[in-house]
Amino acid sequence: MTTIEISLSEGTAEAYVAGDAGPGVLLYPDAIGLRPQIEQIADRIASWGYVVLAPNIFWRAGRAVDLAPTTDLRDPDNRAAFFASGIGARLTALTPEVLRVDGETWLAALQGLPGVTGSVVGATGYCLGGRAALVLAAHRPAAVAAVGLFHTGGLVTDGADSPHHEVSRVRAAVLAGHADNDPSSTPEQIEAFDAALAAAGVDHLTAVYPDATHGYTMADTCMYQEAGAERHYLELRELFDRTLKV
């Protein structure tokens, strides 16, 4: 487990790397960003026999250590204060085009790591990171064989750039793990996203985790739900094992 520096057009971004050998997995963090919790998820996935790269996707806004929360987000008031502290600008800056450009860099960095095997990779993302993983899979369909999306909101919107419009270009198997109590992912949106996947002929599994809220995988926040988090690991491992270890 180590941290590396990745060169981009306007600077550098740090990324956490876990695993010694195996197929590559790109891990997109949630809106809180790269931090010990994301590193722990990367370590867990690497323990299944993968090499995992988790980049600081907000590198334009600053170093991960400087963007990370300074309070305990397991306290609901602290979490609310963190999200009210102006992080919205760094989220909206990740437009689909930016995600495609940066995704090329993350993909190249992952595939260039020692120990990475195979010609295809997996991608998993949390919160907005799920949208980033989906965008990459649509942009590089020959390179991304599996995508995991967890508590990812806004997958279906009225906009022309709605993520669900991307699925017609996706060739990866898709696992979408939704919370049943997430206002950013309503039953109607889940149904529409599932319909888009089916219409595109995408190999997919859509799961709605009971009694879960947005952010249920993140043990360093008050939204954590152990049952949902552990189920997500089980289903994600099954996805990666059947698509990447072939």
C-alpha cells in the first residue's frame, strides 16, 4: 500500500495504490474525497486479489489532505457542516467532459502499475464517484469490463448529460447498489436507470438495500450501515471475480 503522484495537464494528483498483483480496479471516492476510509475500501478490494488505484479526483481544488474533513463526520452536525462548507464548487467542476479527460489519466496510471494483469479493468464508485465510473465505462468500453455504483444519486435527470444516457455505450457488467432512503435516487429514478440498462442490453444487477441511506458504505460518517456495506463488498467481489478473473 502506497501513495503515488500522477501527472496531469495542469499539475499532479496523488493516488492511493493497494495490492501486489492481479487485475486492475479503479476506485472513485465519494464527495468527501480521498481519505483513510477510501484507502480501507481499496485495501479490502485488493485483498481479493486485485491491484487498486484510488485517485484524488478533486486534485484541481487541492491536495487530498487539505480537502479532507477536520471533524468527526460520524456526528450528524459535523457532517452537515462539512457539506455546507463550500464543497459544492468542486463537485460541479467534475463535468462529464472533465471526468472523461481525467478518467483517461487514471486508467493509464492503473494499467501501468506493476503487477496489474489482464487487458481490462474494473471500476467502482461511491456517491458521485459512481457517475464517474459509469462515464469512464461509456468512454472506454473496451477497457472497462465491470462497474460498481453505490449510493450514486442523480443517475437519471432531465438534462441532456444525464448519466443514464451514457449506458448505450457501456459494454461492462454493471452493479448498482441503491439505498432505499436516498432522496437523490428515488424509486422512479432507479426504475428509469434500470430500464435504460435493460434497453441497452447491459449485463446488470440492480439492488435496493433496505433501511439504508445515502452514504451507507462509509464507516467514517453517520450514514454508515454495516449490513449494507458488507453486502456491497460481497456483491462487488462477485462482480469483479466473474468479469476480471477470466
